[in-house]
Amino acid sequence: MPASRIRLFPLLDRIVSADQAASLVEDGMVVGMSGFTRAGDAKAVPLAMARRAQLDPFKITLVTGASLGKDVDRVLTEAHVLARRMPFQSDPTLRAAINRGEVMFIDQHLSETVEHLRSGQLGPMDYAIIEAAAITEDCGIVPTTSVGNSASFAILAKKLIIEINLGQPAELEGLHDIYIPTKRPTREPIPVVSCDSRIGLSSVQVDPAKIAAIVVTRQSDSPAVLDAPDAETNAIASHLIRFFGREVAEGRLDLSLNPLQAGIGNIANAVLAGLADGPFHSLRMYSEVLQDSTFDLLDTGKLLFASGSSITLSAAYAERIFGDINRYKDRLVLRPQEISNHPEVIRRLGIIAINTALEFDIYGNVNSTHVNGTQMVNGIGGSGDFARNAYLSIFVTKSLAKGGAISSVVPMVSHVDHTEHDVDILVTDVGLADLRELAPRERARAIIANCVHRSYRAQLNNYFERALVLGGHTPHVLGEALSWHLRRQTTGTMMDSANLEEN
Amino acid sequence: MPASRIRLFPLLDRIVSADQAASLVEDGMVVGMSGFTRAGDAKAVPLAMARRAQLDPFKITLVTGASLGKDVDRVLTEAHVLARRMPFQSDPTLRAAINRGEVMFIDQHLSETVEHLRSGQLGPMDYAIIEAAAITEDCGIVPTTSVGNSASFAILAKKLIIEINLGQPAELEGLHDIYIPTKRPTREPIPVVSCDSRIGLSSVQVDPAKIAAIVVTRQSDSPAVLDAPDAETNAIASHLIRFFGREVAEGRLDLSLNPLQAGIGNIANAVLAGLADGPFHSLRMYSEVLQDSTFDLLDTGKLLFASGSSITLSAAYAERIFGDINRYKDRLVLRPQEISNHPEVIRRLGIIAINTALEFDIYGNVNSTHVNGTQMVNGIGGSGDFARNAYLSIFVTKSLAKGGAISSVVPMVSHVDHTEHDVDILVTDVGLADLRELAPRERARAIIANCVHRSYRAQLNNYFERALVLGGHTPHVLGEALSWHLRRQTTGTMMDSANLEEN
Ligand SMILES: CC(C)(COP(=O)(O)OP(=O)(O)OC[C@H]1O[C@@H](n2cnc3c(N)ncnc32)[C@H](O)[C@@H]1OP(=O)(O)O)[C@@H](O)C(=O)NCCC(=O)NCCS
Ligand SMILES: CC(C)(COP(=O)(O)OP(=O)(O)OC[C@H]1O[C@@H](n2cnc3c(N)ncnc32)[C@H](O)[C@@H]1OP(=O)(O)O)[C@@H](O)C(=O)NCCC(=O)NCCS
């Protein structure tokens, strides 16, 4: 192993196997792990924990930054190691266990988890298992492709297990900006005043006595899997690009827009790709996850700077970008998710936030998490941190799901993650509804006219017209408000019989 | 009129009657008015506008801080002056017009309205009508018993009408701290770091050329009407006080607690009164509205300092407090509502936020605004600003409403203002549920065990047990989720027939 990776030499004695490290974790412990949207997760010790649990069953509370690489949550779930899991996940096996009620999942705003830990509302944390690119001379833990919650976990946990990942480029050192807010109620302002503000250190300072074990690994992050843009994602992107153009024309924004946040996934990627072709320039990002499209925009020179908490790339991009990360280092920073998602900073910078909805309703309430109000998909993630405090809060979704059996625009969402108060703009492949300064009845007309797929438009309009007869500030036919979801459950489609005949 | 009230003498020429001032406002204009929870509202010009509209019909968009004195919204509604109204109201006549769809009401987080105005998403604002205690030599507008949105309205509106209210004590001058955040995206941190931080000026600096008219008035604010504490509000207060005691015992808080925010109304008042008897001391408030109980706590010395955006008192307290306001001035500050409710400051100070719910559900989602999901009561007000970013987000409500025909704890709320992510503690007269770090199924058990009235407990438990059979992270019987509300509409009570027989 290169000496540069563990520069505090006495720590070399703490190198053990993943199995040895995993044996330290005891039943009932609260364990923090690095990892944010597949990036920078601990890779060896969690799998060793799962192996151990086959022989020696034990359960833990697992707290991470966000989702982990593609195997970790699955393997831990299959080994029945997870009693409790927070604050986000996106693994199909774990998701099923959560929905069966086997794993208690606490779905949390991503900026808040370490606040709870710091104030003793969560914890105490027994172990933090953190992937690092290096440990410096003064016991600074250098994160890898994400910061997530790793910094606060490392500082607050009783003991640390470090995975030094030789497969992650040593040149990641210097990319991170580690700043920890001071204790409340005497906290100072967080001094980020622009996307490129650097306010902290390049590593996480810990007491070497806390490092219980070091494990050496060489495995890359799980690559992101992005679908190619399709007609719907392209249509969403182009509605949004046109909208930005109008905001510029009306003098509310200039061509550099405001700092951008974009959720993960195909649509966000398509929107960012769309920005590359428009008249916009000197863009900046203040986001959570930096994806392939961020680097395309940096390459074209349209994007000046990107701040995030993780870099999650497809396999091809990962090879290219991480092979040459120094080329980008002066235009990138990775921050703790508490800072990337901090309400204080989001409000201050005036962010344009673009996140994905599962469904929204005629009044602009958004469901990002629960199918039929009951089945968890992934979690709220950072969408609430951004949507609440953004300058513009935008939600996007395809107008239809499951081949048209589901309309993503419904009378009433079956679960609310973002209330109408936090939603400015809604976009589907059909069009864009600008809800700013509209009352609920006006919102409904804008959404029905612009967002719902034509195969559901008459059906939705019929609901709204009958609701109007019953009256109220936010008219509903309460007995039918969730009937579309019920119909999908019983008949397989949200279409009512009159509509089915026509379509 | 005392010369001290208009100290920029050339402005004396602009004194006109309320009717003359009202004639300046034209059909279709956007008008801002001072006023926050009855305090410091413009009193003469709005009524003159209503008189004028009887002969010369016209309509405006009316934007305020929050609710106005008890007649203003009623009279304007009856005169059909209001086309649009934001961001909050609490008048029965206006409420009915909103629910009939006659007035378009935009229900907004109270910290956000002036952000929208500043960024051109709302407005432009044609007139601001602001009550003032005085106009200084350098054209500083000195607010009266509230700041609300008055400062930004005065700065951003094209023209100003000032009501100098001689009925408000001249000694109010010096109480206010007027700070306006700088323009985004180059905004600086808001430098409030404790409840007593003073970061601005004592008046709102405006260009004298913008002052179109000055009207002299002498009328007091409408007094607050508080019900005497009853068995339920006392029970809620005592559950909460016991909870605070436990938090102190467990070392998460000390006896000075964290800065407190309390919503308006009887329950909040009872909780604050309860604090006076407990072991707590050196308390601080960082709230919106300062009520009678705030002054009791200041008088006993338990409360060191109170920061708010308005002072709303009962008639007896108003006479006593405003008659001797100098006694309190070094322990009080009134701020723009953008600052009293600012997410940045709320998160920084680690506020304990206590707000009132209409109803909440077994998973902890809170409805603060809509009866049966459709009929607006008042609006979300500042509850969202506080709940989202508080150190502890507490919602309180009586377990029953309408003599037991309504359970305030329901299977699924009919409207969501605060999602489960933003709710830590729920309290009713029955007890307190601590939801921190609980998964939905655990939340349901805690809420059913601790919060629901015994007359509905078996019925609610029955719902939950059947939902569990259907499964999901957040189990629901979707076809029955809103059935309690429907039953209340059709039969007059939420009780099902089996339950009715037993009770
Ligand atoms: C909402 C969210 C699940 C959408 O995911 P996505 O991959 O972008 O969107 P897709 O359209 O591909 O939908 C994902 C799945 O949900 C299904 N779906 C979409 N809308 C649906 C609806 N209204 N009802 C039921 N299922 C729906 C899709 O069919 C698809 O199913 P599949 O995986 O079986 O093919 C995802 O964005 C998310 O988890 N968001 C919350 C967290 C967040 O916003 N973070 C942002 C900060 S990073
Ligand atoms: C929620 C809110 C309406 C409660 O008001 P309150 O006066 O404290 O509470 P009350 O228990 O007296 O209830 C008010 C009315 O709602 C009714 N009510 C209460 N719970 C109800 C329920 N679940 N369903 C229907 N009606 C209900 C009461 O019967 C009462 O009706 P009445 O006026 O006809 O007697 C009020 O707190 C509010 O508007 N909150 C939103 C704004 C806010 O939180 N601001 C906080 C920062 S200042």
C-alpha cells in the first residue's frame, strides 16, 4: 500500500481483515456508514457483517448518508442485520422488507440526521464505518466520492472503522470542504455565500485513539445506471428550458439563472443536458448529487462551478472523470450533506430546485415516496430540504406510468411529501404549470390544462367540476378523492369505465 | 398633533382624510397593508376604501403580514373589494367568501411573501398602506405594534399611504429592529445569532417622494379574545411541561430550554402559563406573536427576552403593557416576519416550536388549515416556517372537537400542511406521543396509545390493525382512509355504528 494513503504511521498497526473489523460490531448497536447515492460507501465491512450474521445473528440500526452501492443494503437485508434503517435507501430487497414491516425505516430530510445525532435525539452512535481515500499525518480522514454524513458520524461515533479504498484516486484529496456547524443554540451563521465558497478543511479531524480498525479495499463505486433520454424526458426538459427562457425575457432571471439543484435520475439528467444546448451560460450548481450531465456541462464551459455531496457516475464517465479528476478540481467541491442541503444556504443562494415526483394532485401537492399511500419507494431524500427553501421549486414527472394504467396527475395524492405551499412549477411531458401566486382553484385549472395526459384530462376535469359544486377553498369530492388509486388496485387501471370506452 | 409624530415637516402637507387617501387606490391594484394578528393594522384607509366601493366598485389584491383587526377583512369582503388575498386571514366573513370561491386566497408560509415580491414573482405592488407611530427626521417609518411585512412593503411599493396612529404610544419607537436581507443570489448571512440580536435600524427608511398621503388616526388595535384555560388546555400544557422536564433529566436540554416559539391561541397561552410554575428559568422566546402570557413570564422574571413580529394582547393587558412599554423595551424586539420566521435563524437557534393542529393522523401528518380537506379555516401562517426547521417541532390539539363528534386523531388527515417528516411531538389532553426516530408503524402505536380520546381508541386501533394486514411501510386501508370525515359529513359524527352503541 502506498505510504501516502495512511500518513499517520502508528495507524498501520490497526489494519485488519474485513471479517475482523466486522466482528467488532455488536447486536443492538447504532452504526453509521459512509455512502451517498452509491458513492463512497463502505464496501468490505458491511458485506463481512452480513457473512458473520449467517453464523452469529445480530441486528443493528444502520444510519447512512443516503443510498448505498447496489449490493450493500440487499446483502444486509438478506442476512437480517437491519433492525432499523435511516435516512434513505433505494434497494429493491430492502424496500420489500420495509414494506413488509420487517425493517423499521425512518425516512428523513437528509439535512437533519446529524442534527438529531448531535443533540442526542438519535444515538449514541457506537461505530462509524467510513470509506476514505487517505488518513493524513494529523489524523484527517479524507473522504472519497461522497461526504454525506461521514464527517459528523466520524466525529460523533464512539469508535471508527476506516476502509482505505485504493481503488479511489488519491487525487480526490483536496476536493472536500468539511465544515461542521457549531452547537445550538449558540451556532454561528454558516458562511457559504456562493456555490464555490470553501469554508472548512479538506479532511475530517478525528482522535486517532477512536480508530478501532482499518481495512484496505480496492473496489470502485457501483456505477449509476441511466436510461437513455426518451420522448417524455426530452419533452419535460424542453418545457423547462422554454420556461427558463421566459423568466429571462421577463427580467426575473438572467442567462446564468440562479444556482441549480437537480435530483437524481433520468429526468434531471435530461434537463441538465438540455441546458447545454440553450442560450444559458455561466451556470452554477448547488446540489446533492453530481451526475454525468454535470461533467458534460463543465466540459462545454456552460457550467462554471458545481457543489455537491457526492459524485455518482455511469461506468464510462467514472473511468474518464476519476481518471483525470485534477482537471475538474478547481470547479468542484463536495460538502457534508448537512451543508449541501442546508435550509439556510438554500434560501440564501436562491436555488432553482428540480426534483422528481411520483404523482401530484390538481392542487399541486406532491408525493415523492409512497405508491398508493402505503408502499415506500425510496424516501424523501433531499427533495424537502430543497423544495421548501428554493427560489423556484420545480417538480417533474412523466404524465403516465405503467403504460398508461396510472396517471401521475390525480385528484388527491395518496401521500404528501411536499405541500402545495412548497411547489411553484409542475412539469410533465404534456406541459408546464406555473402555480406561483395562484389560489387552489386556479392551480387546478392550470394543472389540468397543462400537465395531465390527454387520456385522463376529461376524467380529471369531470372530478374537478363536480368538486366545484361541493365548494370550499380546495374543492374535493371527498368520497372519490382516492378512488383513482383504488380503481388501479382493483381493476388494474386508474381509468374509469366511461373513459376506458373512449380510449 | 404632537410634532414628534411627523418630524420631517414638509410631510405635514400630505395629511389628508382617510377618504381622500382611499381614493388613490385604483381597480386592479396590488395593495400591501400593515398588520399581523390584529396588531398594527391600517385602520382608517381600508374602511374608507370599503365605503368608496359601495358607490364606485373596484377590486384589489390585498397582501398583508397576517390577519388584520377584527373588522377590516370583514368590511372589505362585504364591499367586494377583495379579488385576491394573501398570505393569511382569520376573519369569518372573508373565510366564507374564500370557501365560496369568491376571493382567491393564496395561503403562504409567512416568511416567503416578501421574497416573492422582491423577486418579481408577486407584484409589482402599487400602494403600501402602513400604520406608523411616527415618521422620523430622515423619513424613517416607525411601525407600531407589529412589523409584519410592512418594512419590505414600504420599500418595494411604488407609493405609500401612512396612517399615523396617535392612539399607539410614541414610546414604541426603539422597539423594532428593521433588517432587510440583501438580494439573492449574493445574499449575506442574516446575522441574528440569539433572540436578543439587534441587527438593523429602528425604522424603515423610505424616499419621502413616495409618500402619497398621510392619515391621522387614534384607534387601538382590536384586542385578542382568549378563552379561559379549561381542563383540556391545562392537560395539554401539563403533558408538555412534564416532557420538557424529562428532556432536562436526560441531558438534552437544560432548565433554560431552547428558544421558544408558540402559535397563537388558547393552548399556546396555557403552555406558556404552565412554564411560569415549573422549574424552568432564563427562558427566551423567538416567536411570531407575543401574547399576554409572554408578559406574565417577563414579569415573573422567568423569561429573559422575547423576540416577535407583533404584540397581540387582550384589552386588559394592552392597557397595562402599552401604558408602560418602556418597562419592557430592553427585553423585547419586534422584527419583520421574514426574520422572525426565517428558516435560517430558526434552524440556527434550535427553536422549540409549539403550534396548533386541527387534526393529525396515526402517522403524524398534521392538518392545520382545512376542515374535511376542503374548507379553509385560517391558513398555514408561520407554522411551517417553524415546524420544518425547529429543534423540536411540537403540535398540540384537543383530542375531540364539536362535543366529541370529531376526533382530532384520524386514520388519514384530509389535508396535509406538515408532513410526518416535520413533526416530532404530538400532544392532546389525553397525552403526549414522542415520535422522534420512529418508523410509521411505531408512530401509529405511540399515537393511538397516547393521543386519541378513549371514545375513539378502539375504532382507530381497529383501522390500524386492518391496515397492517394489507401491509406497506405506511399501512392504510385506502378505501376507508377518509371514511371518518365522510361519516361526519353524512351522519354528523365520526363514530362508526359499533362504537356509537358502546359510547
Ligand atoms: C420519485 C422517484 C421514485 C422517481 O424515480 P425515477 O426513477 O426518476 O422515475 P421513474 O419515472 O423511472 O419511476 C420510478 C418507478 O416508479 C413508477 N412510478 C412512477 N410514477 C408512479 C405513480 N404515480 N404510481 C406508481 N408508480 C409510479 C415507475 O413506473 C417506475 O417503476 P419501475 O421501477 O417498476 O419501472 C425518485 O425520484 C425518488 O425517489 N425521489 C425522492 C427522493 C428525491 O427526490 N431526491 C432528490 C434529491 S437527490
Ligand atoms: C389550527 C387552528 C385553526 C386552531 O385554532 P384554535 O382556536 O387554537 O383551536 P380550537 O380548538 O379553538 O379550534 C378552532 C375551531 O376549529 C374547530 N375544530 C377543531 N378541530 C377540528 C377538527 N379536527 N375538525 C373540524 N373542526 C375542528 C373547533 O371546534 C373550533 O370551531 P369553532 O370556532 O366553531 O368553535 C389555528 O391554530 C390555526 O389557524 N393554525 C394555523 C396557523 C398557525 O399555526 N399559526 C402559528 C403561528 S402563529
